[in-house]
Amino acid sequence: MGGGVRWAATAVSVSFVLVAAVAALRLNPAHHAPEAAWIEAGADPVPRSLAALTGVGPAGALVAIDPGHGGRDPGAIAPDGTPEKHWTLLLARGLAGCLRRRGLRVALSRTADVYRSLDERARWADRIGADVLVSVHLNALPRPRGAVLEVYYAGPAPDPGRWEMPGPRRWPRFAGFASLQRRLREAWRAAASERLARHIHEALAGPRGAGLEGVRDRGVKRARFVVLRRTAVPAVLVEPTTLSDPVQAARLRDARFRAALAARLCEGIAAYLEHGRRVGSAVSE
Ligand SMILES: [Zn+2]
């Protein structure tokens, strides 16, 4: 084979890989306007695909926070009778404030005691063009005492179709390309979700103290929770402590303790976004 032919073949392969990579980086295929009731003021829409390609970094990122439960779904009940939905909303508000102070944009899936289905919450994160979805919960154990920390991330989504790598004879075929794009995106999302979970876990499991003494670290786990599964953005469900434990439940009544928990969550999310920015700038250099 002549050098010219080889060169042309290489150039074609390189452009295909570049087009596929750019397509995979298009973080949000649909840029619908955020629902006014669900997004807090100050979150102006930014073309996220552009942000991803230009490496806007953490300052431009939109964090979707999902306070677990709400309305007719109370979640776990503390020994003192307070429902999980109450504490998740307070923690989410604290987290939102902390993220905003760091220059991040924030939206909450609920800002009051209202019911939202898990499916709605997941799709909401897609609709507003979030960069990450963090669902905040509190653990409940069957035994009366003891507290644990757990961070879950979205496992791989169900296979949307067989792997259709376009062959040389029928390439370029758009169906094959769309499938490749979907697979690349899902692989990227799984890896990003795990990275986000590890950053959040590191921040939460860091130096004990601040009221978290005695909270056992159960680490990072993969889960197929609906709220993690039905979204296209990197998603994590975090249970920073345990509501069924009377000691931890009592501490949640202390605003300083809640602020400390929120600050750790905030630290983990910011670390993930900062890491993404560094990777982005390294690629563009
Ligand atoms: Zn819960």
C-alpha cells in the first residue's frame, strides 16, 4: 500500500475518533429551559456542550441537588419522630448555599415539603442541563443503635442495543454512529459518577470529629436506584449519616452539625468539578 493511501486512511480514522469524542462530550442533547418552580434564582442557562468543550470549569457548572423524599413520602423516621424528608431538605439548603459561595450554580429538585417521584427527579436533572446530580438521604438501620456512612453511584445503564461499531464497508452509517455515541456517553457517565462518589466519600470520611465520631464508614458502592439510573448525568446518592441512631438524630437538630455535614458534601462536589477542569485544561493544552 502506498504512503498516500495509508496517510489518507489514518487521517480518516483520526477525524472519526475526533468527531466521536466531540459527540461524547456533548453533555446535554436537549437544552430545555429550566422549570421556574424547580430551579432557584441565579441559575442562568449556559450551553453546556460549549462549556464542556471549552473547559469552562467549576465556576460554570450546574449542580442538581435532590433532597430525598418529601410530601407523602417521609423516608426514615428518627427515634424522636422527625422524618428524613425534613433533614434532607435542610442539608440540601445548606449544601446549596455552600456551593453558591464557591461560585457554582445550583438547583434543587424540591424547595418545600412536596412529593416528587424518583423518575421525575432523575429526568429533571437532565432537563435543566445539570452537570451532576447529588441525591441527599439519611441512612436507617434495622438495629436501634449505630450509624453508617454510605455513598452510592450510578452503575452502568441497561444495554440500549447491541454494540454497532461501523465496519469499513458500511461506514459511515449514522445508526452505528448514534449507537457508538450512546455507548461512549454511558461509559463516560459511569466513570464520572464513580469519581464524583469517591470525591464526596473522601470529604465525608475524612478526619472524624465534628459530631461524626462513631459513624462507621461503609464506603462507596454501585447501585441501581431509580434516581441514579433514569438520568443521563453523573449521579450519586449520599447518606452522610444515620437517622435511626439516636445520637446522630439528636445531632441533626444542631445547625452547626448540619452545616459541617453540608460543608463536607460541598467540598467533595467542588473537588470533583475542579478535577474535571484540570483534566479539561490538560486536554486543551
Ligand atoms: Zn432516604
